[in-house]
Amino acid sequence: MLKAMAMPLHIQNHSRMVCRVALFLCDGLAGSGVVVNRDLVRAAALLHDITKPRSFTTGENHALTGGQYLSRLGFPEVGEIVRQHVILDSYFAGKLPNEAELVNYSDKRVLHDSIVSLDDRMDYIVKRYATTAALQRKARRVWRDSLALEKRIFSYLPIEPDQLSESLAVTPYAKSH
Ligand SMILES: [Fe+2]
């Protein structure tokens, strides 16, 4: 699919890093007894920007069209997560973190192909995409919701958010990916 969409290498690398983070979080949650569908997280994380390359010319909402693209190909569950990777339909939708929350949050910890803090990533998003006052308000709302999401996810993990990068560095690549 990445090939079919002529996915540029830098977005492939971004997607792979988002996938590593998401699977690391999956495994950490599993250690606390919170079980999510790992295969679903893996597929959605790798494919979350599937229509982003063409969005540069079409101006389409790549979260929405990425979700539609995957649903039409017969992967509606993956599509649902991809559709929500920029903004979740609802935060804290269930008692426990779910697959869509993990992919959404992981994407917000990866800038290009590096792990950054939520603040750094959101700062980048606000500067790059929030070109109007309304978009800035929206971005700040997402920022606030993402911080709450971070707290929720890490309440089940033995590390703090700022330890993500070092923790991932000692996790074998093959296991996470
Ligand atoms: Fe995206």
C-alpha cells in the first residue's frame, strides 16, 4: 500500500517510528493487564498517513480520506483508527485506553522520525498548520486533550512520558516492529 501510494521515504520513516512508539505503548499496557489489538495498532500506525502524499496537491483532509481509502480496501477497523489519528472522535471513550488513542498519541510524540515531547510536537503543529485564529483555538484544544490522554496512557506504564525515547532505545527493534 505504501508503494502503491508512492509514499515518500520521510513519511515512511515517520510512520515506522510512530509504529514503534505505538507498539511499545501496547506492550507496556499489556504488562499492566490492558490488552489492545496489537495487529490493529501496527497496521493503523504504519498506514496512518497513507493519503498524505496526495493531500499536498489535492488539499484533502488526509485523516478522513485515509480512513475512507482503507475502509474501501476492506479494512474498516484500520480505517476508523486512521480517520481519528489527528483528532479523536471522543477522548476517554472507554474505561481503558484503546487502539485509536494509542495511534493518535504516538503520532503526537513523533516529529519527522524522532521522538519529541508532546509540547514540541504540538508547538510544531500550531506553527505549521494553525494559520487562522479558529485553527489555533482548535489546535490548543487538541493539545489540552492530548495532554490528558498522555496522563491516562502513562498511568498504566512504569515510565514517565519523558523517558519514552530512552526506553524505546533499549527495546529490540524486531520485537517492537
Ligand atoms: Fe497525519
